[in-house]
Amino acid sequence: MHDAGFAADPRRTYDWLRARGAAGPVELAPGVEATLVVQHEAAKQVLQSPALFPRDARRWADLNEGRIAPDSPVLPMMAYRPNCLFTDGAVHLRLRKAVTDSLDRLNISRIRRDVEPIADYLIDRFSERGRADLLGDYAKLLPLLLFNKLFGCPADIGDTLTTAMSAIFDGKDALKANEELNSCLLELITLKRRRPGDDITSWLIQHPAGLNDEELKDQLVMLMGAGVEPERNLIGNALLLLLGHGAAGRGAGMRVEEALDHVLWNDPPIANYATHYPVQDVDLGGVVAPANTPVVISFAGANGDPELDQARRTGGQGAHLAWGAGPHACPAKDPAQVIAVTAIERLLNALPDLTLAVPDRELEWRPGPFHRALVALPARFSPTAATRTAAALQQRGVVGAGERSGAPAGHSRAGDGGIGTGNGTGPGTGTGYGRDTGDQREDKGSRRKGFWSGFLDIFRV
């Protein structure tokens, strides 16, 4: 499951396994063996039976007995962390309560208003070129900027978080990325203990559950991992469906919500995950999953189970497993869908003749056992003036922000590159756009000003 062949056609693997049983043996990475569940009812059985199938990776026999290489690229995604994903029982309830209560403080109706100026800013950066990589230039950056604001991240911490999280999902120098991720999150927690703000990080710190720094760090790992990389893939996979040249493409009149539902059924952004470690040998439809070995749920494989053909044809959203099920089901599916719908609608409305720049068959999928993610999504369109950021600033009553930041409102051409190109000149210490919440950090002088600082400079008053 870690090579280019699986990335190009994962359904072949799911179908092959399903033809032999509800689950089957797979290799997630070199030397990392697991049981992949591809049948819908068996997947629900595992997800809804925490006593028999706990999530605590400290039970993993191969890891405990030294058979997993310490630099294995899947360890950051599978090794135990004291967060909601890897705990059970009372500990899980305590941690999940802190997370869900903090998420519940978000104003869902405000999320759309938060996404729109970010979308406008990003579109302005490439609209005059007439071409863009809708992943690297848009789908990857939009959730980062949004979640940096929601979590109260200063620009440089946000930059490190996204770089490290992407490396972990891609399996590239994962140990180093994991160290960088832990370090910058502890830095964020220290900052927020000293200067709390109106953000999820501060709410977690203030929650009656009394999370310690290690627990806080690992709830943030979970939230950021669930908020940036999967959202990017959800947006990207839906755009591919809407812009593709097949019969189900945009020309067929598919609505954005329909495209997202199609993706969640057929190409969920996290295709395989939710690792469990059974307390005893368990028969899964004729396939025995040994005790204390990884049992991974294939959300994509389970969704493709022929038993769900009727639900798939009628669009039964409650049947698919893209959001998980049981006590560990995703607590943020509504915000995730609002973000994706808003991002896609904003893009399609701004660039009405947007189309793919290459045939669908030439697109590449990123290798990796867990995600379903494109390498790039090149598109072309008629060039348009970069005026959307200026309009967003005027709408918010932000006057003269460009002069304060050293970059004119709506500026988009100084940094056509990606991370680290920058287009502002301020210190890059704000936590969000529209106002400065006071969560500044000292300028250490050793970090190059990044793309995020340019955005924050423009949208800070």
C-alpha cells in the first residue's frame, strides 16, 4: 500500500481483498504488516467495538518487540499519542469532551465568512496568470490559513506545522517532521498559556478537563492533522470531479454538495486509517486478525462494498464511512463540509471558465497508505484582474491595510511561488486576519518571513 501502483489504482487492491474475505493482510510500509478491513459490516463491527478493538497503539506487538524500524514513515501516524485517536474508555471520554466542547464554541455560520477572504486572497495570487495548480496554489493553502486563524497560530508556527504535517502524511523524513511538529506545538501552547486568545488552542487550555502540555500538544496534532491535509484532499478531489472531462464532470450540472458526497463515497480524503489493536485473535469474516496487531479500516474499501450499491445510487450519506463511526467518529464533519463548499464555490464563481489543463488520465496520485491525494491539479482559465482581496478589505472596513503592511491591498504578483515567498514586509506575528489579538511572538531574527506573514499583514488592523 505504499507504492505508486497502489496510489494509482487502490480499488484494485480493495476488490482483490474483498473477493477473499472481509479483510486481508497488507503492508503499510516496508516491514509494517496490518490487516485491512474492506467489508462494510466488518468495518462497522471494528469501529463500534472499542472493548474488543481498542485504539491504544501501545498494544502493538511488533513495535514493542523491535520489529518496526524506528524511522518507519508510518510511525508518526500510528504510534501512540495521548489524544482522542489513540485512547479508549474514561481517558478517551475526558479528552474528547475537551475537543468537542472547544469545537462547539466555533460559530459555524462565521466559518463561511472566514473562508471567503482567504479564498479571494489566494485566487488573486494566480488569477492574472491564467493558470494554476489548484492544489499547491489553493486547496493546500486555504485550510492552512483558516486553521492557523482558528487555532491562533503565529505565522512562523503555522508554516512549520503545515510543512511538518504534510511530510508526515507523505512519509518524507517523518521522524524529523514529527520532532518539528512536537516542538512548534509546545511553543504555541507556551505562548497561549501566557497570552490566551479567542481560539481553539486557548479554549483547550482553559477547559475543565485540565489537559497537561503533552495532552494539549497531542490534541492539537490530531486537530491540525484532521483540519489541513484531509481538507486539502477533499477540496482537490471534488474539484477534479467537477472539472474533469468525464460524464460526471461539471458539464453534467453536478452541484458542489453532490460532488463532495461523491468524493466521500468514492475517493475519501483519508482512505485508510482508524488503526485498532484487538485484545485477542478475532475472526473477521473468515480472516483472523491476530491479537495486538494493527487492524486498519479502509473507509474507501468499505464504501465500495457491493452491499452498499443501493445506498450509493441513492446518495445515502449516513451509509458511507468517510467520517468514521462509533466513539471515534469525526466530531467536525459539518465545519469541514462548510469549508469545502465555500472554497469550491468561491473559486468556480471567480473563474467561470476554469478547466483542467491536462487530461484526467495524466494526473498523478501521491503514494501513501492512508490518504487519497493528487500530486497536483493543473488548471487554466481566462486571466482576470487581481482585485478580490481589495474588495474583501473594503467589505470588512479595513482601510489602508496595504500601506500599513507594506503591500497594497489585493497585491498578488510579488509572490507567485508557494510557501516562503512572501509579499509583505511586517513582522509576521499576528494570529489572524481582521484584527490583532495580541498573540505576538518575539522576532528571533533567524526565520525567514513566510507566505503566511504576507497574508496576515494585509488583513491585520
